[in-house]
Amino acid sequence: MAIRDLLRTQLVSTSLSPAARVNGTATGTAVDLRGFDGAVITFSFGAYTDGTHTPTVTHSSDGTTYTTCVFGTDLDGAADLAAVSSGAGANTIQQIGYIGDKRYVKAVITTTGATTGALSAASVIAGHPRNAPTM
């Protein structure tokens, strides 16, 4: 059986750079899904100290006006995306499939009740390119 790599059939983009998140909302940079027919958003959590860190995804048709994605309509895998509010969520990766019809997506992490917070980051993996290779 031949092993096939995914290097040229997907494009990985950082939406939220790795950082310690404390109280507030961290909104990632927009990722343009033009030319791709699928996407996965991943949230990576590192060391956890305190607070509740809630990941969500927003999307937009025009790259200007964003709305929160809805599970079942825009996102697949609702059980795979949960708030991190204890050490059990440290050093984990959560992922959610984007099934919406908008061109742009952003990762968002909202943090409450934190003094020193938790380390986190988010990436968007665009796949099923209409034209490959992607690089």
C-alpha cells in the first residue's frame, strides 16, 4: 500500500497565534477559503492555570461582517468543541468541521475568570482544493 501525503492537498493557516489568553475575546485573523471545498478549525490548548476558555468560529461572505457559526448548520462535530475550564483541557487539541457556505472564517476564544489564563492557538486547515497542488 502506498502512503500518500497531504502536503499539496491542503493549506494550513494560523488564525490565532500561540499566546497566553486572559479575560477578554481573542479574535483570530480571517482565513480565505476561496478555492477550497472543505475546512477544519483546530484549537490547541497548552498549559492551563485558570479561567474558562470558550472556542467558537465566526464566518463572513465579504470579509467584513462576521457572524457566529451555528452547530449543525455551519459546523460539524459539536461534541468536539468545548470550553476549557480545568487542567483536564490542558495540552489538548479540539477540532471542528466547517460546513457553512461563507468564504472567510475566523477562530475566536473568549476567556472569563482568568488571572494568568491558558496558552492557546487556532489554525484553519482548508482542504478539497479545486486546483491542486496547493503549493
